[in-house]
Amino acid sequence: MLHRIPLWFQRLFPGYVWNIKTSEKVIYLTFDDGPIPGITDWVLDVLKEHQALATFFVVGENVVRHPTLLKRIDKENHTIGNHTFYHVKGWGVSTNLYAKDVEKCAKVIKEHTLQNVTLFRPPYGRIKPSQAQLLRNTYDLIMWDTLTVDYDKGLDEKKCLANSIQATRNGSIVVFHDSLKAEKNLRYALPRYIAHFKSLGYTFKGL
């Protein structure tokens, strides 16, 4: 599994945001699949401790179950993005059904935060060209150039951290997951990852 998305691959898909072009020491942390009690709130505590901002790509059905966590994300000035309502893999559904699922997620986010979100990340990074073309009317399609692979339970926590650090550059968009599947690696890697880059003079911003 590649932790850093090669530049040649990013160039094949120019209509997506893979990173933020900058010479500044800035990293864009993102968290997918939440909010989940016990995990998302822990992530928020870590970010608060380090005065770091991030972007949370939330799943609509999790928002419905745990709206107070979404409200905390919003209150603490993190950016919120749409990650579909049912964590839909775009390759497996029609463009019409996919768009309806995305819209359903947008509605529940607005219900609890009054925000019209403008960022979208496709679950698994899998989206049909027709779906992407339709969503670009409303959203910036956010991908990543650094994948922590924290969801891989067979990946050693220390290797998860080391690989993620090695893959990161100025302006990287980095994917963690505030999910049960990723919890083991996330709890080890996230605070150490932030501390490492803070010691090098980096700041963490929301998209």
C-alpha cells in the first residue's frame, strides 16, 4: 500500500485536490468516517492540546447518531466535509443514487451546523467520472497525497507513524480515520505525528 500518492498519478486526475501548493510549513490533517464516540472526541482533544486545526469528512448516518460530536467539531473551528450519508462506494451505484446520498449527508450537516459544506471526499477514493462531474457544480473534490493506512489492523503502529512522516511534504493533505477500524494505529500515530512536525516548525490548518 502506497503511503504517498505519486505525482504522475495525481496529474492523471487534475480535477481533484491532492494537496495545497505552498512553500510554507503547513499540513492539512483530514479525518474520514466519523463522528464516532470515544474516537472523534479523543481526536478533538489531541488537536486542541496541540492548537491544531483539521478537516473532518463526516458520514451522514454517523452524524444522525452522534450530532453533538459534529457540533463540537464545528464549535472548535474545524472544517467539515461531506463523505456521503452511507459511506457509498461510487463505482457500485448510479450517478443519480450517488448524488442523492451526498445531498442527504449535506442536509444533516446543515441541520446541525447551519453550514452549506463545499468540500467532498469520495469514500475509498472511488468515484465515477460522471459522479465527479456532477458534484463539481457544488463541491471541491478533495483527495490526498499522504495516506496513513491507519485502518489496516495488520500494520504495526510504529510503521504507520514512520511511513506517514516519510510521505508528508509542505502542503500535504493527510488522511487519518476517526473510526473503530483505525483506532489502534490512530491512537499511537496521531499525537506523535503532530508532535514531530510541530517540533520542525509546522502548523496544521483546515482546508
